[in-house]
Amino acid sequence: QTMETPKYELVIEAKDMGGLDVGLTGTATATILIDDKNDHPPEFTKKEFQATVKEGVTGVIVNLTVGDRDDPATGAWRAVYTIINGNPGQSFEIHTNPQTNEGMLSVVKPLDYEISAFHTLLIKVENEDPLIPDIAYGPSSTATVQITVEDVNEGPVFHPNPMTVTKQENIPIGSVVLTVNATDPDTLQHQTIRYSVYKDPAGWLEINPTNGTIGTTAVLDRESPYVQNNIYTALFLAIDSGNPPATGTGTLHITLEDVNDNVPSLYPTLAKVCDDAKDLRVVILGASDKDLHPNTDPFKFELSKQSGPEKLWRITKLNNTHAEVILLQNLKKANYNIPISVTDSGKPPLTNNTELKLQVCSCKKSKMDCSATDALHISMTLILLSLFSLFCKSFP
């Protein structure tokens, strides 16, 4: 049995001369430690425990109390709890509180009120050490836990999430992108759902609040900085009619197909050359296009036609993306604008008519002087031809 003091101290006295008073006496102290045997099974303090938990919540929901008459802080006293029935989905776990020896019952997988509003668990308790052979665990070493799940207003869920769709980047304003589908997990409450835009970085979209149809309010642009790897991402909300209302979030990925809607650009836009240069190759021009193949290179480079006897420059294609401008003669110090058109390979193709500013500079002792001492130089032949053309149109 359990003893209040599992330690005894005995004082032993020895006398010689047969214990006569004239004999000598000696004493010694004997300390006896009594080891506890596990001769008492742990017993629940009641047969049934109650617990209440909100759906979707995890954590400790109830502490199960036991009594054990063996010595505390020994293997004969420490309790080990096991759930033996009612936990097929492994939603519950039980662990021993090392200070109190209580069984801490926890929800580890959130419960769903709509699936089951009640759970009944059967739990047994044993000791770390085995019982001595003639002692057994009795009915008081098992207990029932009745768990009530409280309904919580849950946010609507989008199906699927994320949602994906592919559209051309130039579809008309007002085009339907997608009709979303969200359902409310609170099937027993018969709530209604309203939709709204949550994050639409470029401001391109709107959603019908009642039926979830997403439409465009602007032209979609694959080349926008809001588009990453051809994909535009927007977020939408589904809000139920609960009190308070609950919200679910859905993600929409729009993959944008390229359309030839960007003209090629030319670089550089400024070149300098000496008025007495021996090498008349002025500059290598490059072209780039924000569109994707086949709406980009190969590019076609052309000069606006130079009429009259005075041809000053020529453009020569080097590869699919570059061309070279060559002077046909040395020019006087001045600023010139060379009209150039560059056309992409889209169907239909797009052309950018631009100008290369050419500065003809005086070069002396390795110093380049590009100050525009002369006015913008245009050949007199071109001026006369332009005036003649205007005159003819005015007076047919």
C-alpha cells in the first residue's frame, strides 16, 4: 500500500557481557528505503467529460483528470492516455500534462460542423510502468468524452482556385473573361453570395456582384508592367450574407496572347561624324519590339526616298535587327535629320517612321566641335521639289 514515508530509520543497540549493566554498549542506524510497486491503476475522476469546440479551430479543448494512489512522480503514477474509439479521421490527439498528470485532449485537424456536429471519444488511461501481476485495469480506467461542435460562419470557397483563362490582349472593352463559381460551406444556413473586385492592379476588370461574371473595362495589354510572364493576376471576393458576413478570396490568372500592337523602336537616335571623315559609315542602328515573335523581327529598314541628283546617305541591313547608315559624300558642318522607317514582321506589319539626328562636326587635333554654326541643312533640291509639289496641289 502507499506509505506516507517510504523510508524508515532504525537504531540498533548491541551490548556485550550478555547485556549486563557493566557491559559496553554500541549503536548503529539502519536506513530502510521502500520501493513502491505499481499496485494501483489510475482511475478517471468521472465516467464522462464534456467539451465544446468551434469548427475550424485547433488546440486543447478539455483536460481529463485521474487519480492514482501510487507515489507521485514515479512510473507507477505517471499516466499514459490513448484514444481507443471515435477518432477515425485522426482529428484528435491526447497528451499527458507532466505537472498535473491530466490528459490534455486537443483538436489537431479542424472539425467541420456541416459534416458532424457531435463526436464521442472513448479514452483509456494506463501507467508508464506495468501493474503488478495480481492487479488489473478496471472500468474506471476508461472514460467517454462528448464533444459538441459549434457552427461558425465560414467564407465562401471559389472553385477552382486559382482560376485560369487565356485571352487575346486586344479583346474589346466589355468582353466576358470568365464567370466565377463560389459556394458557401454553411449549407444549413442557405446564405446568398455577392462578388466584388479585391485587387485589380491595372484597373482592367469588373465583376457582376450577383452572378460572378468578370468583364473588361479597358483594353488588356500584354506589354503592361502589371503583366508578368504573359500572365495578369487579379483577386476577387465572395461575401456571404451571414452576421457577421464571411469572405472568401479567389485568384484569377489571365494568360494574354500577343497581338501585333507595338511599332518597333530605333536606337540610337543621335549620331556624330567629322566633316572630313574618311570612313563614311555613320552608325549602326538597332531595332526592338515589345511584341513577341512572329510580331517582331526580322525588321525592314528603309530611308525615305531622296529625290533629285543629290543623294546623301544610304541604309544597309546587317541582320534581322540591325542596319548601317552610310554617307555617300562628306557633308558640311551642320545638323541633319535622316528620315528612316522600320517595319516589323507582324500580320499586318506595323511601321515606325522616325528620324536619326546626324551631327556633322569639325574635327581638329582630335577635338570634335559639333556646335551648330549652320542652320539645319537640307539640300536645296529637296526644298525646291517640295515647294513645287505644294504649288501643283494648290493650283491643279
